[in-house]
Amino acid sequence: MATGWTWPHARLLEVHDGDSIRLDVDQGFSTHAYVWVRLADVRAPELSEAGGQQARTDVETWFREHAPDGQVQLVTEKVDRPLEIRFRQSFTRYIGVVIAPNGAELNQYLIDSGYVSRGM
């Protein structure tokens, strides 16, 4: 995701489902943003659909294995507009890639597990 903003310090607050999480993003100087992040290129079933609960469990498992304290790096996509930069949003969630301190990428883990984006 070469066109993204990198936020080196973020902490997991909540796993909603297999492709949406809530993070506390440290923006520096004691400023934090509490944001919903839609995982880029990942398409997991809704919680009410077959496989939805398992997808959420897979995200929780990834955090336990790669970021047990919830600390991760976040890279968000952006779209350039004349005289301004806006983050691309899906509903009210930022689109992003989550990376553990050991370099493991949540998005790629989920894609490798079969949760592949279908035109998103």
C-alpha cells in the first residue's frame, strides 16, 4: 500500500468481525484517534453469515500470536484531491493494513486464510 499514511503506534480496542477492527491510533503529542479500520483487500463473512464467527476468531487468534499486547502499526490508504488529502473511507471506517511488531501482516494472514476481497 505505497500511497498510505503510516501510523507506527496503534493499539487494538475491539475486534468487530473478520474485516473490521477498532484501534487507538497514537498521533503523537498525547493526541489519539479512536477509529474503525476496514482491513484492505479482506472480505470476511458478516457475523450472521456462515463462517462469520470463525473469521472474528481468526483475527483474535492473529492478535494473540503476533501482537498479544494489541500494539500494531497501521498503514491507511489515502486519496489525493486538489489542495487536500482525504483518507479513503468505507462507511465510517478507514481502509488499512495492520502490521505486528514482528512484521506479520494481519491482512495477508486473512487473505491466505481465504478471506479475499471481491471488488472492494
